[in-house]
Amino acid sequence: VADVYSAKQRSQIMGRVKGFGNVATEMRLIAIFRERQITGWRRKFSIFGKPDFVFRVERVAVFVDGCFWHGCSVHGTVPKTNAVFWRAKIERNRNRDKLVAVRLRASGWIVLRLWQHELKHTRKVANKVLRVLARSRHSNRRRDQYKRPAVGHRR
Ligand SMILES: [Zn+2]
């Protein structure tokens, strides 16, 4: 049987099969975490919006958004067949993303959304994650200072 699809077309098609593209991108991000020795993350941690990864201590929720499913402005394409359906579907995903971010932030989470295409740039992604983690640690420390009694204070 002749292969009717080019490699690019095939990866576009596979990327649209829900779940498939996402597992590959999650594995990619895990590889980046390992490479840069970023620890403390968990997968499938059950909170609102089901982030792909959470850093529980730092309260950072990480989402990896598929370029197709979340309508990336660079690679997001709408299939010609059933264009109306796909456009509505992607729009719903994007609205959901916004709602999830608002709800999580309201309960003290830092939300980090990464595009699937960003994962090609290992160093950039790792630095982004590290920056967010550092920001969280910093604000946690400040919160703790308010809770703690002043030095020398006795009850
Ligand atoms: Zn993209």
C-alpha cells in the first residue's frame, strides 16, 4: 500500500487525535525536567483543570497546549472539512483554558502554559519553568515572613 501521507501530514493528523500528541509532548517535557534536574513535579495531580504537571510545594500548575487543539497562532490550522465544527471546538478549548487559569489563580496557583512548539527549545522552556518556580519560592518566603513573629519576640 502506497503511503499517501507525507511525514508532515501524518504528524498533523496524529496530533489531532486527542491524547496522542499530548502524551508525546508530556514525555518531552519530562525529558527536559530530567536534563535540567528540575524536581518536585507530579503528573496527573487531581485539581481543577487537570494540569499536565504540578509543582505542589510551589503551587505551580503547568499545561502543555497542543498547537492544533488550543489554536496556536503560529501552527493552529483549521481543517477544511467541517471547518465550522473545528473552529467552534478550538474556540471552546481556548475559553476553557481561560476559565481554568482564572480559577486556579484565584486559589493561589501560578499557571504556566507552554505551547507544544516551545518544547523544541529545551533551554528556553527549562528557563521559563525555573523562573516561575523561583518566583513562587520568593513569594512563599515573603508570605511566611508575615506569619512568623518578629525576631526576639516572645509570647
Ligand atoms: Zn504552535
